[in-house]
Amino acid sequence: MLDMKAAPFESGPSGPPAPHMDAATFERLGDATLRWITGYLDRAETLPVASTVEPGSVRRAFPISPPERGGSIEDLLELVDERIVPGLTHWQSPNWFAYFPCNHSFPSILGEMLAAGLGTQGMIWATSPACTELESLMMDWALEALGLPDRFRTGPRDDSGRSDLPGGGVIQDTASSATLCSLLAARDRITDGVAGRDGVAACPPLVAYTSEHAHSSVEKACGMAGVGRANLRLVPSDPETHAMRPDELERLMDEDVAAGRIPFYVCTTCGTTSSGAIDDTAAISGITRRHGAWLHLDGAMFGVAAVCPEFRWVLDGAEHCDSVCVNPHKWLFTNFDCDLFWVADRRALTRALGIMPEYLRNAPSESGQVIDYRDWQVPLGRRFRALKLWLVFQHYGIEGLRTALRDHIAIAHEFADMIDADPDWIRCAPSPISLVCIRHREGDQRTRSVLEAINASGEAMLSHTKLDGRYVIRVSIGQTRTRLEHVHRLFTTLGMHGRAPLTSPSEA
């Protein structure tokens, strides 16, 4: 028991005041930081794309212990140039073609600054109504921009105040979180809440399904949700398109039903990580409905292409899905992190994730007239992510976003044509959007040698995968400042390294 008769409490400060930065210094350093950021982005093209530092070198550049006393940070930007920049891989370089775009824009940066300055914690509506309501509006703006059906709409179209909408959207950090949340909602729905209350051990074996080329987050979610990675079926893909085969999905689901297992979750992909394949969600939806399984469409990679009416087909079948996600932080000029996640039935999600401790009870929440987004995600706390998305929409407008995406897609298609016309290179998968997968005709060793040489040179950054057991280079086109000239330069570099003397297998 706490002894309230201990030494008497002495009010007032026990020492000098805390050394908070004054407003004038903040403004001066803030202006300098903004100038540094614009300068960095201007010179990013001239920097080696991949960092060449040795492991541990960045850590060794700093003292092993924190300073006992604070001091001036006037030399902050010099230290960033000296100690941080050499250890960066420059995702914002126009010569970035690895993994996926992680493009941003000045409006989005301003949104991040505003969010940081406001310091909002939007865990429930009551802790910041603007944080919640702007987010719900941005989800509806994005819904309209992508042509998604009204069953995913979060708020009313007019001033009617209608609040009985079944679906809705929320900004998650990444598509991995969207996958986990959709899987938890599916688990809760198929077991009528038993899995969440009593554990999956109290339920019949549950089985999830996704393409063999789907993102690893599906497997991770199965492990985290207690379903078990062994209960995830990787559905074979079409050898030409690399998309999930609906007939194979149906076969696997029927086999599991016959064995006494319950198919409860299917994840289709609009732009698989390896090849950019787009699953036939519309065809797959008929199979999932027959089994009563939740259908989630992971559009993290290419879903935003639906902003352009001529590419709206990438989300075909979304109208039959239980949930959908896309990533503006990949290819819609919005700073990481920003994943847009919609559900057709918000109750399935909130029942799986919602909990109400006494310290969060409040009148608005209990009225049922507001959204508490903490019940739509795994963590309690929430950043004001909607600000950056709002400023992106405000600056570009839908037409501006369409123009930018069309430029990237046109560049990717020209690069694909260049590869098709070159006798040394083979395109390994269809390239309908902005990812081109290639390999050298001489085989894996040559392909790997080219990728490693280019990355080591700093001229560009590429990543790889394996398709049909072969080593493949992925060329992802979508950085904010990437233009046709950068892709032409990459093509020339591929040719140069493709004809260079080949290292021995032991050196490759």
C-alpha cells in the first residue's frame, strides 16, 4: 500500500525549466529544413540510388550513449548530410525501379507537416472529431475516384444525415494491416464470434486461400490470427498470366470441405508482388459465395490505376467483395504510410476488433452517431493521415492524378516494347500497368549478374523475383520524378551490362 505519509511533496520546479525550443528557433530551423528537403529532392537523381555503406557504419557515426545535457541543433542538417544521407537508399530517385513505387509529393509532405504540428491523436471521435470526419470523407472521395460501389461508402451523399450505411472505409498504415483486419473479420463472421471469444481451438479447422504469387502478408496474417500458416492454401496460377486459377481454387475448397474443414477467407490480388498479375476477382467471387467465404481484394500495387476510367477494369469484381484495399503511398503521390481499406459490412469488422474499456466511454460513442476508428484497426492510437491525402486531392484533382498515372503507364509500355524488340532480353509476364518483368536469354546467371552490376554502380535500383523457377528482374515504373529519359537510360544500361564479360558462378 502506498505510504501517504512519506516525505512531503514540494510544489514548483525542482530545477531550471525544461529546455524547450523557442518558437523563433523552430521557425528558423523549420525554414532551413524545408529548403534542405527541396534541395535533396533536386539532387536525388545525382546520388547513387543504393547505399554503399557497410553494416553498422551508420550506428558507429553516432555516440554510443545519449547526451546528458541537450544543446543546439543548429548543425542538424550538416549532420544529416554527413551521417544519414550516405546510409540512405534513395526511394525518391527517378532511377528507382525496385520493389514498388513509394512516391510522394510536396502537397503530401505539407500534410505530414500539418499532422505533426497538430499532434492529434484520433483514436476515437471525441479525441478529435475533425480527424475522424475528414478521414471518412477522404475514404468516400477515394471511393468515387476509383469507381467503387456505394456499398463501401462511409457517409451519406447529402445532408440527410443518414447513418445506417452498412459499409465504410478507414485509413490503415499498410495493406498488411488491411489483410490482417479483413482476415480477423472473416474469422469472426464464419465462427459467429466464437474464435475471438474462445479461441480458434474451439472452432472447426478454418482454411484461407490466396495465389501462389500473393503478398506474404496473407501467410503472416494466418499465423497472427491463430488460423495457422499450414491452413493457408497457395492456389496455382496460370502459366501465362501468373494470375490465380479459379478452377484450382474451387478444387482446393471442395477438397477441404470434404475433409471437414471450413473455407472462410480468399484473398485476390490486383498486382501481385512478383509479376503484377491481376486475379479474376469477378470469376472467383462466385466460388467464394458458394462457400460463404470472405473475399478480400488486395489492390495495394495497382488498385489506384482505377482512377483512370480506361483502367477501372483492374478492380472488376470489387462489387462482390467483402473488403478492398489500395495504397496511395505506393502510386498516388501520398507519403508512406497510407492504405485505404473498405468493408461492405462494418459490423463484421468492429465486432472482431471492437472493445470498450471504461476509460474510453463517452457520450458521442455511446450515441451510435459517430465512428470510432480504433474499432477498425489493430492499434488504439491513430495518426491524422487524412490530411496528406486531402492535400493531394486538393492539389492534383482527379484529372491531375489521371495524367500522372497515364504518363507512368505509357512509359512502362514503351519500355516493354523496347524489351520485346531486343534480341537479348525476354519479357516474362504481361505488362498491362507499370511493372515489367524481364530476364536475359542467356539464363539466370547473366540476369543476376546484370542486376547486381547495375545496383552496385548506383545508376539505378532494381529488384528480382522468380517466375517458373527462373531468376527475373522486376522493373517497377512509378516514381514521382521518373520520366521517359530515365527509362531509356536504364534500357541502355541493361544492354551494356548484358554484353559485359560474365563473372564465374562462384563470383556471381
